[in-house]
Amino acid sequence: MTEFTNTAERSAEETSVEPSLHELFNEATEWLQYSRGVTATLSDLVHEADAIDCKQMSLSLDAIAAMTQAALHLVSEAHAQWHHARAGKA
């Protein structure tokens, strides 16, 4: 699932360093903002359209689902990292 993350596209020497919680949450927020923007745009287009192309609608909804999934994946990674850090302090 790392294909969604910009943090996974780092240079070879940076890949050994895990992204921080801050970086993961920031990137998740970006994906959710993209998803929200596409949803709002799609909603406006559907509201103003005389006819709806079901194939295009399906592709748009798939894109929204993929962006939302990317954000959920990043939040999941951050959550696991946070629990791992807390367990190390105990």
C-alpha cells in the first residue's frame, strides 16, 4: 500500500529512516483534502448535469475511494508507530 505515500518515494539513503508521526499525519491530511476536493467537485458536476455518464462516475468514485484508502493507510501506520514508541517507553 506504500504506493500511495509520497513518503515512500524518498531516495535510497532516506528509506532506512521511518517517516515521523507528524509526516504521516500531514500526508494523510493531504490525501483527505484531495478526496474532499474531488468529492465537492463531483457533487457540483452531478448537480448541474443533465445526464450522468455512469462509467465516468464510477471512475471518479474509485479515485475518491483510493485517496481515502491512502489516508487510512497512513493513519494506520502512524497509529502502529505511536503504539510501538509507547511500548518502548514502558
